[in-house]
Amino acid sequence: MTDPKMRVLDLVESGKISADEAAKLIQALGSGPRFISKESKDSIEEKLQVFAKDVNKAAKELAGKVQEFYKDVEPKIKKASQSALEKAACSLDNLAQSINESIEKGAEECNCESKEECCDDNTPKPN
């Protein structure tokens, strides 16, 4: 008794569901399983193959466009990176120069009689 409608009738006969519930279940089951004709199946398969080819073609076109975009953008990215690196190096040079000038100025202003006295207040020793 694998037929779903017969199974529903068995449930009614055993008292597990009412006749109204059985009627709703049988109505929900409809006319039973629907089969697809060979022509419909072939048509579906053909449409899926066309779709797969279209998707593959679109993916290849997209990959080509991405490669073209990268070729256009790569030199710009390299130029921007080089510029940023040069600016950072310049800023570091300016900072180092400023620090050296501060150290030299501090050494010139030091009136200590000995180098050890300069270290008492945590100021750097002059060279």
C-alpha cells in the first residue's frame, strides 16, 4: 500500500484521522504524481545546456574585462604607491632633521661644567 491515497484511507479506517481530515489530505495530494514527458525533459535539458553556455560565455567576458581593468589600473596603483612612499620618506627625513637640530640646540645651550650634570635632569649628554 504505497499509494498515498490508500494510506490516508487506512488512517481513516484505523480511526487516526477523521473523514474530513482525510478529504483535505486527498485533495492536497491532487491527482497523484505528475510525470514529465520525454519531450519536456529533452526541452528542459536543452534549455539548461544553453543557459550553461551563456553563463560560461559571460564569465569569460567578465574575466577579460577584469584583466583589462587591472592592466589599466596597475600603473596608477604603482605610481600612487611610489608617491606615498616618497612622501613618507621625506616626512621621516624632516623628522630626523628636526630631532637632530633639537639635540644640537640643546647641546649648545648646555651650561653644565661636566657631561654628568646634564644627565641629572634627564637631558641628553652633548657629544
